[in-house]
Amino acid sequence: MDKSRLEAFSDGVFAVAITLLALDLVVRPPGSGHSVAWQLGHQWPQFVAYVVSFFTIGIIWVNHHALFKTITGVDRTVLFLNLSLLAVVVLFPFATSMVADYLTADNWDASVAAAFYSSLGVAMSVCFTLIFRWSVAGNHQIVPIPPDKVRGASWRFSIGLVFYVVAVGAAFVSAPLALAINGAIAAYYVFEHTPAGHLHDGERSGQPAEPTE
């Protein structure tokens, strides 16, 4: 199957999801009783949640592009795995709005909201990991990862899953802490952890590229 349609459809979903994040940022019109400066200052939880979610979705998009760049083609299995990933992505605006509303509540509701937000990271990581494992197990990579390097590459690519699980647990200690962990995971994935970083080296040499251990 032609992977360009999968990528185009995915790009559209990412674009809509990342745009919807801004809808939760609202300043009331004149006569509402509070100045613009006051309203902006008291919306800091919304801005913090927006920034974390914007970069989370943005980095998901970047790594999605990088991962599929290394794949030769797609089949029905990966189409449904990709749909599962997108189903998680479109929930981020809802989860962002909820965690922003409860971020400073310091109660059970705040913990549940932060845990739900972090659980999206868990689900997203599972989907990404399954797509990565599909590409390795089915020999779908343009430049295959040598068998002795697969484990290390999988660990670097999937380690975020472990910390998203930690964030779910941290939510029941502190909602802001859980959101901070989510932000730190996003920062980790700013750097290249997909096979794409080694693709061109392999193509130039004509040999499979070996990920750095």
C-alpha cells in the first residue's frame, strides 16, 4: 500500500489536534470585571498545559515523520496501528483542557485529571512501540537495523513509555509534578531516537546503518 496516503491523513489529524489546543485560551470581553492582565495571569495553568501539549503533539508528529521515513511501505496492520495512535492524539486537547482546569486544585480530581493526561502518553508510546516493532519484525525498513542492534534501538525509542507510567503514578502525589514529567519526556524526544538518524549513513555506504549504542 502507498504510505503517502497514511502520512497525509496523519498530518491532517495532527494539524487539527494541535490547533484545537488554543481554543481553551480565553480572555473575556470588556465589562467582565477583570482586566486583561489579571485574566492572563490567572490563566497560567492553561498556558502551561498548552505549551506541554503543543510540544508533545509536535514531537509526536516529528517522530512519526521520522519513523515512517525509514519504512518501505505499509499494510493493513500498520494502518490500524497508526489509527490507534491518531485516536490518542485527538484526545490531547480534551485532556489538556481538563488538566489545566484542575492543575491547582490539589485534590483527588486534580490527580485523576493528571493521571488521565499522562495515560495518553502511555497509550501513545505503546502505539509507537508497536509500529516500530512491526517495522523491525516484518523487514519493512529501508535500511534494516542489524539484529544485534535492535534491542538497543528499541530501548532508546520506547523508554518514554516507562516514564509516562511514572507520570501516571506521580499524578496521585502532585498534578503539577505529573505535568512536569510529561514535559521532560517531550524534551527527551526532541532529540533523534528513531532509525531515521542513521538512515542516510547506511544509504551512502550501501550497508545497513547501525544505531549508536
